[in-house]
Amino acid sequence: MELISGGKDQLIDLMLKMYENSTEAIFFFTSEGSTISMNPAAENIMDDHVLEQLKKGAENALCNVCRGYTSESDLTTCKDCYFTSSNHEDFTSFQVFLETVGKGIVPYAATFHVIDAEKGTRVFILRDLSMQFETQNKLQQNKMMKNVIKAQENERKRISRELHDSVAQELLSAVVDLRALKYMTNDTEVLKKTSESTATLIRLMDDIRNLSVELRPSALDDFGLEAAFRSHFKRVEESFGLTIDFKSTVKQTRYENEVETVLYRICQEAVLNAIKYAQVETIQVHLFEEGDSLQLNVKDEGAGFIVGDHPMGTGLGLYGMNERAELVLGNVTIDSEIGKGTTVHLRVPLDEKREVAK
Amino acid sequence: MDYTKEYQLQIEKIREALGCDIIALALVEPAENLHVLKWQYISGNISERIKKVVLQSGKGIAGGVFKNGKPILVADVEKFAAKEDLFNYPILKLENLKSIGAAPLWHSGRVVGVLLGGFREPHLMTPERLQMLISMSKSDIGTLDGKELMWN
């Protein structure tokens, strides 16, 4: 065997160091399944009782902590155990779950194979996968969240259009029909009744328009951010009786649809939070471009809260704001101080075509 | 006849009679304002802000009474079922009300307005007071049955 420059001694030295200091748990077993040796990393994850048994070379000592391995059909199974299986080829790389000291059940990437065919000595190496699992989980969650946001937005758009273009339109023709009645009769009783019905229908139409706009304002798709904000704030002022001081320097500039949606939704959320919790009569909203970014500031001088503290409400709103911002590579910062008020700041980077700088 | 002054005068009188902190009257606006419902007349208010709010049928105090045609009594806002969503009840928040009652105004089989009486202390609006409010919304105050509205 060709060895590295330092010769066999150095290799042995390196192997020993690796065995001593590796973060991977390494076990050596005899062909009968009793433990020959295990490294410090392996000892660290075993509880004292199991450790004793393993050291004694007791049979099936590993079963005390093993919670099964992942097969094609099960997440954890003991069927055809890697430890006793004669088919060692199948277990050069697999996933196994062990009960560990302090960390509970931990998933490991494992390899179990013969290193000395004559004596049947086998090595069992474990690499902790929990970090990787966590990362994967987060990635998955992020992806899901983004898909959910997109799906929700599309569905809202569809229902909103339907209400606006079809239901409200039909109602309008009914109103026109009713109004035409006054040219057909002079019966004041009838006319009085129809004028009442007209009033009810018009209010209903208004309610439907409101619903449609609340779902997703068509102004956002047709006229852009500034127009959508203005009509949204007007509605907020009408519904909640507070004033929104809106300043914008973007004029009619249009941005990518995704960017506009994200800004609109985050602003909506921030303003609603201020209405719900800040106890203020005025909210300042500032929309502007600075350098190569589009920015939004929502500021109130109200109650404020401790950032990172257990939030009022579901706490999903703040989380959602960040998630949405990430969709367009933007970021949200929230400054708040009790008694001083809250500022939500969103920054979305853009490239020269006013598209998301990807 | 100038109904505006008449209405204002009437609700001042009701406030005096009931001893309320606030009396508010929501009416449907005329056709040129798309028949929206607003608190048009208020007595004892701390700000004019509430007059800007457009009330939606089915939402909030006025909206609920308007839609159901039934009076409502909230003896203690702190124990109000919708306490968590108080921002949806702007009149309670803006006028800092702690106890309210509201009754519908009927005209030819329809609700045309809402009369609200409120206090800034809890438990002052009692079923008896609400009953007084209801009877006032019906007859005692002759001109306040909303019929003028239908023609202006």
C-alpha cells in the first residue's frame, strides 16, 4: 500500500488523533458484536449504564439506545437490523436514530462495515445530522411559506376580480333597471319602495366593492403602489377614524408585480398593527426610492412594545412581514420603544430596470 | 325647515333626559353620498373624528344594530365579547366609552338609523336606560323617526 510521505508511523499517529478528537462517534465491534473500542465522541453520547454494558462487550448493548434505522418503507425500523444483518454491503451508508445523553433522540448518518475480513472486525461510524435536519426543515418551511403566500395572493386576486367584475356589475344593472321604473309609473307608493330598494342595493354594492378591495385592490395591478396606498388609506381613515399621513416620492412608477404586492401587504400589516395596538390617531407612511432601493417607513408615536418580547395577537404578522420581504430579497427592521412608538422599515433592493436585483 | 339644527337639539335633549355622557345618531346619508351610514349627530363627544367614519352594515355597533334591527346593550366594554378587536368599534375607542346601549330607528319597515347612548364609566347603561332610549327612538321625539331622510 502506498503511504503518505511521512510513512506508516505518521499515518498511525494521524489515525489515532482522528479517533481521539473526531466529532464523529466511532465504534469497533468484533464479529460476534461485542465492543472492542469506542472513541470519546462515542462515549459522550451514551448514558453511563449503556456505556458500561458496551465496555463489558455485552450482547445487544447497542439496542438499549438504538431507536431503529431508516429503511425504504419506514422512518425507524428494526427489521433486518444493520447490526446482525449478514448483508453488510447494504449498510455502508444509512440513517439511524439513537437516544443520546442530553440531546434526546438524534438522527445520525451511519456507516457499518467490515474492516478486517479475516477476523470479521467491524466499524460503526456516526455523524450527527440534527443540525443538517434543522437547516433542511427551515429551508422547507421557508419554501412552503413562500408558496402559501403566492397561492393566497393568486386566489385573492381571482375572487376579488370575480366580485368586482361580475357580482358588482350585475348589481349595478339591477340598480339601473330599478331606476328606469320611474319613467314607467307615477305610483308614488311603488316609487318610494323602489327608491328604498335602490338605496339598499347601492349599499350592498359598496359592501361588495369593499370586500373586493380588501381581498386585493385592483388599483395595485392597474395603477401601481401610490394609487393603491392612497385608496387603502382613505378606507382605513373611513373605517377607523384615524389619519394617515402619507408621503410618497415614487409617483406613478411601476415596479415588478411581486415587489408591489410585498410592499402593499407589509404596509397593510404594519398600519393594521398600529391601529390595533399603538393607540394613536395619526400614522405616518413614507414611500421613497433611495439609491438602488425602494423603501417604506411606517411610523407611529404610540404605545410601542419590546422587540423580541412575546407579541400581542398571534405574532404571525411580524413573522409574515419578514417572510414576504424575503420573497423579493428585501428586509424589514422594526424599532420600537415603550411609550415612544414604533417604526417599521422595509427596504427592497432594485436593479437599474427597477426590477428585483437578483 | 332646517333639520340639522332640529336633530342636534333633539339629541341634546335626549342626553339631558338620560344623563348620558354621549348620545350619537347614525343616519343613512342621501343618495348623492351613496346612502352611506355615518354618525351624523353627536352630543357630548370628545372629538369630531368619529363623524368621519363610514359605518358598514353588519360591522361595529351601528352596523350591527342597523343590520339586525335589534337594540344592543354593552354594560361593560371590558367584558364585551369582542374586547380583543375593539379597534373594529371605533366609537368605543375614539370616545373612550365603557358602557353603551344602541337602538334602531325604524321607518316604513326599514332601519334608517341608529341611536346610541353611552357612558365613560362601566355599568351606567342599564336595561332601564336602554328601554328609555328605545322608546325615545320610537315616538317621544316626534321628528326623529327618520322619515325626512327618505325625501332629502
